[in-house]
Amino acid sequence: MALSFTEDLTAFFDTPGFTETVVHSSASGVGYLDQPDEIIADGLVLTTDYRVTVIASVFSSVSHGDTLTVAGVDYTVREVMLIDDGKLKRIMLTKD
């Protein structure tokens, strides 16, 4: 007998205070914004690597060069990557 269940990814993103509003064209939802600092150029430059994790089906049309608004701030999409089984998407961003 096979087990059957329906995934509810919105429960994973229903964490007020941790998620941010994400808007792209006509799509909107929430996502987890990461802004880790990174030291590059042999320790000479400190930079911030912006990325947001979202539900892939909600933001299915996001592609390189698009504008994405996260928490009211505009970013340009650098790269889009599916995570694990493809239900989640990590979008690498550049701050405008």
C-alpha cells in the first residue's frame, strides 16, 4: 500500500518576522532573504551576496536580468537555481 500525502510548502514560509515580501511582475509571495558578507580578492574586499529562497511554482517565470523586489528594495536577478527536488528556488541577486 502506497502512502499518499499533499505537500504544503506555504507552511514552511508562514513564519512572520523571518520571511520578506517578494514581488516579480504579476507574481508575489514571501521568501527568505539572506545577505551574508563575504571577503574576496585575497582579503581586500568585503562584499554582500544577496539571495532569496522562494516557492518555485509561485516564481516560475523569474530569469536572469529580471527585477525582483524584496522587502520593498529592488534587486536584479543574477542567477536562478532549483533546490533539491525543484519545489524551492534560490534566486541570486544584485542590489540596484
